[in-house]
Amino acid sequence: MLPWLIEIILFTVLIVAALVALGLRNLLAAVVTLSIFSFMSASIMVKLGAIDVAFTEAVVGAGAVGVINILAILLTSRKSAD
């Protein structure tokens, strides 16, 4: 089996998640996709051996930032006051 197969799969999912997030019109779906992007980044860091950096990325990037963005979307109104 190829030694780089896992990295290729992780990088492919990372690129696809970024492109999907850019193309989405629904903000909530874009935030979820960006959380997947952050989790894939953490997975790549684990594969590269940076466990502490990966843990921080998973907690902050996929966890806290995702929750804060979802709360910000839910607290805003969809229609303008005009």
C-alpha cells in the first residue's frame, strides 16, 4: 500500500471542503463545512506528528469557532429593516 495514501485522501477532503464552503449560499452549511475543513487540518497535523497543534486546531478551529459562528448566524435576522 502507498505510504502517502492517507495524506492524499486527507488533502483531497480538505480541498473539497474548502471549495464546497466557498460555493454554498446557506451560511449555516458553510460554517459546518468550514468546521469539517478545520477537522481535516487537525487530522493532517496528527498524521504529520504534531499532536499538540492538532488538538488545539480541533478544539479552537472546529469547536469554538464553529459554535461562535453558528450562534452569530442564529442571532442575526434574515431580512433587512428597509
